[in-house]
Amino acid sequence: MVTSVGPKDIGVKWKIALRRTLSSWEMRLYCIALCLATSLPAQSRWTEKAANDWYAKQPWLVGANYIPATAINQLEMWQQDSFDPVWIETELTWAEGLGMNTMRVFLHDLPWKQDRSGFRRRIDKFLSIADSHGIKPIFVLFDSVWDPYPQVGPQRAPKPGVHNSGWVQSPGANSLKDPNDYDRLRQYVQGVIGAFRFDKRVLAWDLWNEPDNTNGSSYGKLEPASKVQLVEALLPKVFAWARAMQPEQPLTSGVWKGDWSGDAKLSPIEKTQLNESDVISFHSYDKPEEFEKRVKWLEVYKRPLFCTEYMARGNGSTFQGTLPIAKKYKVAAINWGFVAGKTQTTLPWDSWKTPYVDRDPPVWFHDIFTKDGTPYKAEEAAFIREMTEAGTKGKKSKASKK
């Protein structure tokens, strides 16, 4: 059977062929760049001077840990079928309105494994949206918190009344236990950082969130018995993988529990975090006096300080209590939660023991906005804008030009 081929068919075939050629060249150029980067001498940790000189060029950094309200976890945020740039645009408009200039954003190794070129394009799209609102993200590559068995594809619905019931770890327990999978993890770390290592839209790389968290109150029984030892051995390699790409942005991994007042009190993982990080990051869901004490503990490292998680109202950690202290010491302040959604982080941590299915919490635990853009507390939003001087910087710059 013979079929005729018209100009329209030829045009379609030509476009398909061109896309394949461009995709092929994109991959070749990427591979060449990766090979060149990994063949360069290993980059050492930034000096104190280099770190502080870099930080002096930054504004006071204020933002949130960000995931769109439409996503239950990192996979739903980044997978092609559920990536939602229209909604991300909407939410980052609200962030700009508060004067926020950074966001801490979690990536995941599985979208890279599934579709690395598509994942890079989605990251680039996110960066374009963020940049249009004056926001420079900190990207988190690995995370030891919540579900240790992530799976690609459609993600489950939230568990009724439970805080962050669908968040997943990266790498998952199976990959963490399998040294044969470490080269794939290396390719993910170096592939993502290699693609954006000169990108001025990226603020920093947070290599591993709470690496020694064993999730005792949620998934503890499903965790590998040797998790802490496995992470202890892998974390220095992750820093080396990342540093081999020679990024222009600083590397970090935040300490999050215990006593950091002296070297003898630190665990091996905490020592790696503090001794390998270009800028020092930490978490504090504490009342103001405890937050300030921890800032003073970490000032001995003489490096820029980033609080990459704070603000749990029921725990006594609030914007009004933390932000003035952070501003006083020029500590970057990045709260947990932005828009209430599928993560259900308006609910407290104890919802894992007693789900809030028949009652509301006394106060929202995390998050700032409802999904229609209304602040949970108008006075909170006003306070954040006051602290960031939102809306006044443009007026000052215009006045200075007159």
C-alpha cells in the first residue's frame, strides 16, 4: 500500500528530527562540560574570607522552605506530569510581596534517574520564575526525613489529619544500603550542580537535610538499623562530589539537634557538616532565647550563618520572636512552610501519634498563607514585610536618583 506524503507531513517530520538533533547536542555539550569539570583539580573548602566576602554582597536573606500547595512531596513537585509552573508563579508572587528574596527548595534523585534532561529543564523553569520575583533559591539535594521508600509516578493522597504524611527521603533506604547505587547518586549530585554551577540565579547548595534523622516518631521502624553509620560514611563523599564541580555557589549541610557549644560535643556527622560547609547552616524550632544561644554557639566558626528551618508556632518559634534576632546578627532566616496545602504542615508533629481528624490544632504549626493567598495571620504578614522593608527599597532607590 502506497501513501502520499504532503508538505504538512514533511514539516512535522523535520521538526521531530530537529528536536532530536538539538536534544542530542544538548546532551553532548552537557557531557563535555561534566568531563571538563571533573577533570579539574579538586576545589577546597572556601576560606573564611572568601565566604564572608561572598556574604557581604548578599542582602539580608529571608525566605521559606518552599513546596507548592499542589504537591505532597518533592516527587510531585518535580515530575513532569505534576510540575505546576503556573501555580508556582502565583505563590512566588506572594513571596515577593512579603519581601522574601530566597527559598529553600528540595530536589530528589529519582526524577534525575527517570528523566535527567527534563528535570534540568524544569529546574531551569523554576529558576526563571523565581528570578522574575527577585528570589534566589537554595537547592537541597538529599534529605533523610520521613518516608524512606520513595517511588516515582503518581504520589499517594495525604493521610487525613497527619503532618507531612507524604514527604519522601532521598536517597531512599534501598539506595542508601546499596554501595552499587552510589555512582548513580554521584551522577545526580554532579549532574545537577554541574548544570547550574555558574548560574547567578542559584544562591547555594544544601547537600543533605538532617542526614542523621532516624524518624523515630514516624517511620523509625522502617529505617535501616545502620542508617547513621551509612550516612556518616557517605556524607563526606557527597561534599567531595559536589566540590569537584567547582560551583560558584557555597555548599552547606545544616546541624539540627543537640549541643553545638564545643567540638567535643559534636557527633561525627555534625563535625563533617560544620567542617566541610562553606557557610554554616542550622535548624532551630526554639523560643527566641534558645535561638540566640545557638547563633552564638555557631559564631565561633566565623562564617556566614543560615537558619534554614525555624517557625513552629506551637513550639514557641515565631516570626516575631526569631526574625529580630536573625536580623541583628545577619543570620539568613528561612522558615518552614509557605502555603497550606497537601503537605498539611499546619498540623503539628504530634499528629503522627494522634491524627487531627476530628479537631483543628490550637494554632497553625507552620505555613503563612491559605491557598487563596490570604495570610493565616495578617499581623504576621505585616511584621515580615516590616522586617524585610518590603515595598520601601524600590522607593529609596528611586528617591536617590532624583
